[in-house]
Amino acid sequence: MGDEKNERVIAIGSDHAGFRIKEIYKEELTRRGYDMLDMGTDSEESCDYPDFAQAVAEAVSVGDASKGVLVCGTGAGMAMAANKVPGVRAAVCNDPYTAQYCRLHNDANVLTLGARVVDEDEALRILGLFLDAGFEGGRHSARVEKIGEIERKYTKER
Ligand code: RB5
């Protein structure tokens, strides 16, 4: 995790419901100078969101990408699946405030978005806030560390 050479690499994925926004996000990420790992899907044909959540989350977990972006219908299924991968802190960001504060306070490393919940302009605003905000650290560091402790506890018990 946190491999500096991949700081400007974003892993991105969607299911069929999020495909259109994923393609719009890719254009925006290119415009902002990011490199991308597109984990699919490649069309609006029906598919299973956990497959893409896992691929993006693993890329973030091993450090091939500094952050991940996942789009499905609600953002919820993607977050549930991505958060099963160690080291991943995926946050459903269907509003700008959450997009900004999940970075500032929670050090979220995966943004999940509901393409059936927000329109295109809002989706772009959300992505921009997520990318531009940095973790504040300070009192939030110990709280984020506690999330890691929970993860380690249950990973050990498996
Ligand atoms: C697909 O119809 C929908 O269930 C999926 O995109 C997502 O919203 C799941 O969380």
C-alpha cells in the first residue's frame, strides 16, 4: 500500500449500471493527468459488481494503484465487496460532502458511486472532491488505525 511510484495511478471499475459514468470518469481522470487501470466492465451488458470491486480493491491493496473508483447502481454493493479486501477503505460517495470528508477524516482509498442516484455533473463534482482532498491526520489517524485493528483481528481469526 501507498507505493509512491503509483501515486498518480487510479484503478477504476464498474458493473453494467455504472459503465456510462465509468467512461466519463476515465475522460476526467485523463484530463487531470492520472494513469488508469481499467478493470472493466466493458459494456452495459448485465454483470456482477463484486467481480469488479474485487479487482479494483486488490489493485489498491497491493499498491498497483493509490486509489480506486467503483461505479454501480447505488455504490453500496461495490463498497460492501471492496471493503472485504485488506487495507481497503471504500466509501459510498453519493454527495459532495461525503466525497470530501471521507478523504479528510477517514483516509478513504476507494470511492464508490451510485450511477442511478447522482447525475453526471454531480458525479464529476464528487470525483474531483475525492481526488483533491487529502487525509488530515491528527486526531483522525488513531480512528483510522482502529479500523485497521478490527480488520487485523478478524483476518487472524479466519
Ligand atoms: C445492478 O442492477 C445493481 O444491483 C448494482 O449496480 C448495484 O446497485 C449494487 O449495489
